[in-house]
Amino acid sequence: MPVESKYQNDVNLKSFKSEVKKHKNLIEKFFIDFDKLEKNTEKLFKNKRVECLIYATTITFREGRGSVKNIPGYASGYKISGKNSKTLLTPLKLPSKTTKTLSKEQEVVLSACYFMLNAEKRVKTESDKTEKVETAQVGAVESQMRNLKKEFGNIRLMIGDSIYDVDDFKQVTAGRPKADMIFYNKRQPVVFVSHKKGSKPADFQQYGGFVADLNIKTLDDTKKYPGVYKFMLEADKVLKTLGVKKTDGLYDLKFTRKGFAMCDYVTDPIVANITKFGKDFPTKRMGLNNCSILIDGDFVFVPVKGKGANVFKLDGSFHSEVNPELLKRKKAYNPNPNSKYTSVLFIMRSAAQGLKQVNFFNARTVVWPNNDVAAGYLKKYKDMVRITKSKSRSGIRQLRETYEIE
């Protein structure tokens, strides 16, 4: 069974580079034979702001945050969507030597190959984008720490009810643990940070996954988390009522429309905490997979009155959440529908990745924040549950049509 990584959208660019080098002569031949391909790619290449972004199901050329839309015949953007990038690029699928025409898909793939051959640094995947944000954040925090050291001599961070001396700050680059960054004191790690950052509060995709964080691989595994098990049973009833087909005994979401999802609020405190802070949360020991704090946005050092001039509470410009083990008074867990940071269980169609997770095929099972995207899916799923429970034939038929269930 495939295991979720920290970056769900990652594509192995080293493998892609190896494939491109292997087929370099044939790739260059296509640019000689097809004037349109050469002209379009040259237009992209000359604009130094254009990057080639390769994700699990998308290959797209962007200028800043928007798709390049000034290539003739590509009004919605010079890109491929809904295809498994790995099967296109590793191994590399190229047209035959004698082909007379190129499809749009082949043109985009060949342009990506050109960028990899001639401007490798302009070819990015999800981890590059995420780590670029994290690297910038590390630089900003290091600058703040230098200024604070000049003014106060040494720095003390207050995380929950605990105070730590800190003298260094680094990004985690090895492996894919929950912690993204660490504060050190005398070369010893003392504060572990899970960092999120988008353009607004809760503007990130997920806290964690059923497989990687909760070690849920089968339906039986969900029984250790009552709320998750209940959600799974309800999802089973919905899919059965809608007549979604199975493959190898698993509900196969490829037989639904793109965008199909089922979701509900997390009701198990342990599920919320493990997916936010890491799979080692039950050990109560802070570490790479049991973070001290989750921060959304930029790091903020807030002076703490009455604790000394050099004591600062660590916060996020959008939000922060401290590991409950660092709080003397622990709050009762209560999923708040009005908070963007409330955890949401998600089963989402992901046909291009071919994942088998829990009771589903071609699906991802994850935990998201209750952001605008999740809130929209929550509303749709509640309607889905209500209609299937009512056993209304017309309502169920309408759902099947809406979600194009085969």
C-alpha cells in the first residue's frame, strides 16, 4: 500500500532529469521538426519569471502565481491537468521518431524537458515550493534572533507554560518528520516547530494523513479511534446507497466525478493532536514527530510581561497552537465549526495517484483544517448524508447524476 509522504504532490525531479538526459538527442530532434513547439517554448524560456512546476497530477508553466496564458491554443494556461505526472515523466513517454503531429500533452511535456535540459533551477515540484517558503522563514527568524541577542544578550522562549533558553534556529532538511524547524540551546534541540504558511489564515492543505500519522491502513485499524470508525461506517453507507463500484473489494472513487469527497469534523482528541503535532504525540516527549508548537504564518516574538525583558512568547502571524503536554491546564477538546483550525476528516478522490487507503481505491485519506475549501465540502457531504438517509429515490438519482457515478 502506498504511504503518504509529507509532500503529497512531490515528483522525483532527479529521475526526470535522468530520463531527459537519456533521450536528449530525440528531444532536440522534436524542436527541430516542430516549429510551433520551438516557438512556444522559446517564448516561455525568454521570460525569466516563468517556471515549470511539476506536481503529481499537473505539469504547468507559471509566471508568479498564475498560469502562462499567452501561448496560442492554451487559453486556460500552458499546462496538463488530471494526468499522473510520474507515468508521463518517469519513465519519460515521448512521441515516436516518425510522428507527424504533437498533442497538447506532448507539447507541454517536451517544453518541460527543454527547461530541465537548459534551466534546471526553473523546474520545481511541491517540496521545492514548500521548502523555499520555509527557508525564507528561517532567514527571517535568524535575523530577528540576532537583533534580540544584541539587545538582550540571551533569548528565552515561552511555549505554553514552559520556558526555554535558545541560541540557534535551523530548518529540518533530512527525511520527512512533522517538525519543519527547530530552536536549539548549546547545540541541543529544545523547541520543535510544525510550520504552515499560505496567503491567509488556514490556507494550507492538511495537518496529516491516516496512513503516515495515524497508522490506519485497513478499516479495522480505525476502530482504535471511535470517531474515525463512525465516520467510516457512515461513508460506507453513503457509497453503498449511491452504488459506487468496488475494485479488489475497495470502493473505487475513480467511478465518481473529479472533486468527489466525504468529510466530517474530528471528534477524537488523539486524532487531532497526532495529525497536528506528530505520530509520537502519545509518548508525551517533544521531538521531530511530536512538535512543541504549530505555527501558521510568520514567526512572531511577543514580549511576556512579568517574566523578564528577554522572555518572549512564540506565536504565528495567523495562528499558533501549543502541544497540550506543555500546558498545565489542558483544555477539553471540542471541535468548533466556526474555527478555521478545527480538524476535519477527509476522504477525497485522487484517481491519478492510484492510492489504496483504508477502505478505498483511488482516494486519499487525510486530515485538513476547517478552511474555506473544507467548509464547502463539509456542506456538500452533509447534504449527501441527509439525502441517502432519507432513501429518496429522486434525491439519490440526482446525487448520482451530480457526481457522475457510473
